[in-house]
Amino acid sequence: MYALIVSTGAVAFVFVYLLVLPVVAYFRDVKGLRRYPVFKHGAGITNLVFVREAVKGFRSKTLLEEHRKKGPVVRTGPNSLSYASLDAIKDIYGHGTTCLKGEFYETLAGSHFHLADVVDKSEHARKRKLLSAAYALKNLENWEFKVADKVTRFIRAADRACTDPLPKGHTIPDPGDLTFNYRAWGNFFTVDAIADIGLSERLGLLDQGHDLVEAERMDGTVFQANFRACLHATARAQSIIVWTEQWFTFNERLTKLISPTLRKLWKLNEGWNGIVLRRARNRFRRYQAGEKLSDFFQCLMEDRDGNPLGLEWGEIVAEVSIMMNAGSDTTAIAINNVMYWLLKNPRCMAKLREEVDSVLAEDEVVAPYEKVKHLPYLKAVLDESLRITPPTTFGLPRRTPPEGAYVLGDFIPGNTTVSISAYVAHRDPKIFPDPESFVPERWLGEKGKDLQPYFISFSAGARGCIGRNISYLEQTVLLASVVHRFEFALPYPEWEQDKVEAMNLTPGPLPLKVWRRKRAEK
């Protein structure tokens, strides 16, 4: 009898907590959010509606469709608003905004915050100051030789994969000639680059042709883990349940029990933690041994005058984690995407090659950054790819301050989540005409400068991506080098690449036929 009473009470509690109270809160509408159209039926009552969309694998595309039907502001959850108007960028992300990072970042943070998820503004300023010198534009020459080394290794791999030229007039290669997965090799390139730039470690993915690396458990035992699989599994699992912030820990445990797929993803997350710990411990041992290395890690340990900063170990590991994550993944996606769009638009590829060929000698293998960094069409191609397929597609959440804030002229009560998806914003036809077409020319000249305030692939304001300059360096040198040396072909002209949205819009394999350009063989 007692057990029956307890179980009945538990069911009643769950019913009231999960259904009755949210419905009551929805109709009470203390914040006045019911004036905005909902993303999907029920979104004003529960975040589970957005969770369901996250499971499908491309929530930002659905969000775009809903904005087109319902207007510039859509309610995606009981306490969340999504904006499509580019005029909201300055209100939410601009330098003068009063909006803060909030629950989303607190939920995903470990024992210590890192530069990307720290909420407190003064703490963010302290962290950014530690690394700003290393990431500064004037210091790019310190890292170019490391990037050039990785480009050389990438080209060596592409050379090995080369097949005979595609016969003139043919557009469909033999399936056996699709020997080069550009997506995988581009990712090997960015992982090797950030490991060297950030930690002075040569992981050697480009040499070994796979992403198996050493990882380490807390007890010091070493094991092997696949870098990409572990990183992407972590992001995918988190991106599904993070929208129900208060229930994140419970949902993690629940999904491990009831979903074999998510159980596998969470298991791979343990591998990611081991990969990060191995990197941090290896580099810290070198620091303790007295090695003075020119990398980002050194900036975490000492100031410019060589004075120890005394960071806690948990903070050091957190910064290594975001360095290896954001420092490799988004740039790898960008590298993949720009090649995909160029191959889908041969006119753009031909125009880019003409520009690159005009500044590089026929026998130059790696494009010197000084020669290609100011090429207008090359920069336009990169920016157009980042516009149409921004690596980070979802709206980076911000929280209005306790006293509230104005967004698009409307007062939004305090502690409300507001965001703009780059995928949505970059498809505003008033700013970007013909938004679904790849048109690099839109970024040229004065009209291109006018578009920059609406370009949020790297976010905006004080919390904008600190690695922007490094990313452009890697993308610019690699793309110029490979289009100068190689020809590529998709499996067939209408071929479409698979994509799954986690924290980033992650592409699937990009199998290409590759062969040497005749011009480079002279």
C-alpha cells in the first residue's frame, strides 16, 4: 500500500512539474513572450520541442523556414527568442550590448570556465588578455612556418592520391578514382596545425593518414582514441540535450540508459577528455622541464615578462580543450565547405585560379602568406563560403541582464535567452540578394565592406572569435596552394554532401578525384 502511495505521488509530481506548471506559466505570461509566434507547436511551453528538432540533425534550417513564415522574431522555448533581423546583431552581440552569456554556457562548462564559455565579463577580459598577444594579427608571422609545414604535408598526401586527368569533356570520374577525402584530410591539417601552434606538439595526422592519437586517463594510463570521432560525438550528444539546461545532468544519465546511439556518443566523450588531458600533461611536463616555447600554452603559463600566472590546473585543461576543439573543428569545416562550393561553381574556381596563378610561380608548392593574403577574390571566396555555410550555424545564446534590454526596439525582460543564427542571418535577401547562391563577387569593393557588419560567422563584439586571424591564415594558404597545384572533381556534378548539425554544421565525407594541373607540371 505504501509503495502504491509513493509511486502515485511520484507520478503526480512529475505530471505537475513537467506539464501543469509549464502550462500555467505559459498562460500567466509574466514576461509577455506570448506576443511572439512560436517556433513549433508547444515551444512556448517546453524546450523539448527544440530538443526534438535537434535530434533530426539540422535545426537551423528549420529555424530559417519558420522565420520566413512567421517573421523576424520567433519563440523557440519558454524563455528563448530567436531573431532573423540583422539589425538585432548590435543589440545582442555588439560591443555596447548589455546581454551576457548565460545558462547554455554554464551547463556545458566543466570544473573551470574557458575563454569561450566564461560568463563573467571581468573574467572573460582577463582570459582574453592572456591570449590576445598570441592571436594578434601582427604575430601571424610567428605561426606561418608551422602552417606552411602542414600545407606541405597535406600536398604530399594529395600527390599520393593523384590519378590520371579526367578526360576532356567528362564530368563524372570513375568511382575508383575518388581517392582523396578532402573533408578528412582538411581536418587532419587543422588538428596538426593547432597542436603545433598551440602546444608545440607534432601529432602527425597528415603523415599517418588517420586521426588515432594518444589519450590519457586520470590515473595516468595511456590509450588510443580517434580525435575526430571523439570530438564530434561529444558535440552531437551535448547539442541534443543542452536546450533543457536544468535537466542536462539527468538527461545525460537517462540517454545513456535508454539510447544505444547516445550511449555510444557519451562513451566517445570520455575519449575526448583523455585526448585533452594527454595534450595538457605532455605540454606541462615540457614547461616544468624549462622549455620556453613560442606557442599559446606559454601565454597561459607566463606573462610577457616571464612572470608565472599561477593558473589552476583545471583552468589550464579547460583552455587546452577549447583550443583543440574550436581551433581545429570550425576551420576544418570552412576548408571543406569552400572546396565544395568552388567545385559546384566552376566559374568561381577558374576565376580564383587565375588570380592565384598571377602571383605564384609555377613551381611554388606552398603559397607564401605575404603573396596571397591581400588577393581580393581569394578573400571573397572564403567569406562567401563562410556566409552561405557558416561552420557554427546555431544562434549563440545570450541572456538579457536582470534589468532587461531592448532588442529591435522591443523591451525584453531580464534573464531571457536571445540569439541570432548565422545560418539564418546570412540568408536575409535584403542584405544578401539571391542568398542561396554562391556569389563571391558580393564581397568585392565598397559593397563588400558594407556587408561586414552583417557577417557573423565569427560572432561579433567583445565575445567574437579570438582565433579569426589564425583561421584565415590556415584557410588562405591551404586553398591558394591546392588550387594552384591540383584539379579536383566531385563524384558527379549534382552530388550533395551530407551534413549533421551539432554545435557546428558538420559535413560528411567529401570524396574527390584529384590530379596534377598541367600548368604545375611544366
